[in-house]
Amino acid sequence: MTQEEKQKMMTEASIPGLIGRMAAPTIISMLVTSFYNMTDTFFVGKIESNSATAAVGVVFPLMAVIQAVGFFFGHGSGNAISRRLGCKNTEVAEQLSSCGFYLALFSGFLIFIFGTLFLEPLAYLLGSTDTILPYSKSYLGIILIGAPFMTASLVLNNQMRFQGNAFYAMIGITTGAVLNVVLDPVLIFIFDMGVAGAAAATIISQFISFILLLIGIKKANCVPIKIKNIVYLPKQIGEIFRGGLPSLCRQGLSSLATVFLNHAAGPYGDAAIAAMTIVTKIMGFANSAIIGFGQGFQPVCGFNYGAGRKDRLSEAFWFCVKVSTVVLLVLCVCGIFFSDELIALFRKDDIEVIEIGTRALRYQCLTLPLSGWIILNNMMFQTCRQTVPASVLASARQGLFFIPCVLILPLIVGLTGVEVCQSVADIMAFVLAVILNVKLMKKI
């Protein structure tokens, strides 16, 4: 499909059908991305101690930082690319594409170098206890090797998605995930690598995804990525910054929130850290479906905002809000009724982990239906260049509200405070999203 055909499709096709076409591959991609860490937690939990399971959760904040960098450059360049293509400015779109990709690759190398140099202090900073440390160092040291490919893969994935080529992005991501599921048991069980095998499976899979996404850029007829297109760098960085800052805030604070959560759960033992790790992965998997749905909305939003079709932008937004709320209500009910079975999938014979995890999962399911409204408002503000409100809202759920909750509530109600802090933060973020929507909808 040519760029002219994409522009016509985005600005003229029926909204429900267009959103469905854009969202199906991105939902699959997000579910698969979430599945990467879930498979590690699942297989490690089958053969190792609570300390090993907790180590996967301890390293997760570093994974979130790597993802934050990738989403920063991917969403920042992708948002701008979709607007430029919407107003038929292909030359600038090519410059943004190349800048986003190479800056992400370079940033990934920096994370690898500094993370490796300070491996043990980093492991303690992320929430390791003395019993968790050997496992977290083993897992973390290998994960860092894949940082450049993780950041660059996320840029490629998002740039294709924002150009209306989510199918090829899905192929690259899902192939890596399937490979990860296959390699995990092979490296953990057959090669007896333990938690290191789970990390190795992840980075091998990420590298394969990176190669496939590079091929997909050409196959999908996306704007090309070339070193010679890195021009007007300060200007392009500014454009990427405005579009990517909300994603950096969201993912970066998600990492910081997990660190605080690990430290808050630490006094209640490795079982509490393991339980909250499992709950975080399950809820992340549920939310990833709605994030994927919202990512199907973003290119439609960007193209129509760039083309001046605000009527279609509004129609697409409210359609997505309605659909996501209904889906999340169903997931909420299922999560409440099957919470103990879900936790037991990861730690079947550990009663303490199951009890703590079941309570926490039920609390978080109660506020799950609010996530659609929060996420879709954030994505709309971000795509429409409302950088400050988008960044504030992106920071709210797992930063501005979550961190105070996880610091204060455990002091008041103990372990229950650890279990309910995310739900309390979700309610606050929902109220903030309502206020911002009322204030900004007319302006957009």
C-alpha cells in the first residue's frame, strides 16, 4: 500500500472497521510482549525457590527502563511520523524515522555498558535481598546484553504501527515470543541453566524479533531508515521529545514503582515479593490488551489530527472508550472469580504466595475497568501534541499516585497496604483523566 493509499484509508474509512483492522495486530503484539516476562516467571517458578521467582520481579524494573527508552523514541518518532504523513510531508517523516531508530540503539548500548559495570549495586537498588541477589545477578547480567536490540525493536514496532502497518510489526513480535516460550524450558530444564536460561531465552528471542522487524520495515513499504536521513538533529529530537515524553514518564515511573513495591513487600518475606511479582505480571497482561487496542487508535488519531478531521478523531476516541470498558468489565469478573487459580499457575504448592497474591489480584481487578478511560485519554493527548497533560496523566497511575500510596499505606495497614496500593492509585488516576478530558477535549 502506498503512502497516499494509507492516508486515504485513515481519513475516510469507517471508524469501527478501521479501528478493528489497526487494533487486532497491536493487541496481539502487546499481549505477546507481556507474555515474554510471564513465561520466565512461570518456568522459573516451576523449578526454583521463591527467591528465584522474586528475582524475575526484581529485574523487571530494569526491563521497564529499557522499554521506557524504546517507547520514548518509538512513540515520539511514530506520533510525529503519523502526523507528517497525514499532511503528506514524507521527507520529514523519513528524518524522524532514522533519528528515532539510531538514538534508541545508541541508548541501549549505554544501558548495557553502565548496567554491567555496576551489576551488584544495581541488583540491590532494584530490590534484591541477600537471598535473592545470586539469582537476580545471574538474570540481570544476561538481560543487559539484549538492551540495544530491545530498545531498537520497540522503535521499529511502533514506527510500523503508526504508519498503519501493524501486521508486519505483529509478525516480528509474535515470532520472538513463540521462540521464547520454546527456549525457556529447553534452556532451563534440558541445559540446566536455571534462571540464567530464562534470561538467555528472552534476549535470543528479542534479537530474532529485531531482525524480523528490520525486514518488515522494507516489506511494509514504510518510510526508510537510513543514516543519511539523520539531519536537523536538534529539531527532530525536540519533536521526538514532545511525542515520547508521556511514554517515558509512564514506563519510567512503572519501573520506579516496581522498585518501591519490591522494597515495600520485602519486610514480609520473599513470598510477598514473589506474590506481588506474579500479580504484576497477570495485571500487566490484562492491561496490555487495552494498551494494544489504544495503539490501534493512535495512528487513526494521528492521521486525522494531521489532516484536520477532528470529527473522526472524536468518533474514534469514544468508540474505543466504550469497547475497552466492556472488555475490562468482563476481565474484572473473571479475575475476581479465578484469582487463586491464576496465582497457583505460577506457585502451585506455596500456600503463602497464593494467599497474598489472591488478595492483591482481587483488589486490582476491582479497579481494572477504569484503565480503558485512563489509557485512551493518555494516548489521545500524546498523539495530539498535548505533551504536558499527557505526561502528567502517564505519570499518575504508577508514579504520582502509586508511589505515595506504596510508601504510606503499608505503614497504616501493613501487608494489606501493599496489596491495595495499585487500586487506590487507579481511582485517583481515573478522576484526573476525567478532569483533563473535560478541560482539553474542546481544545483538541
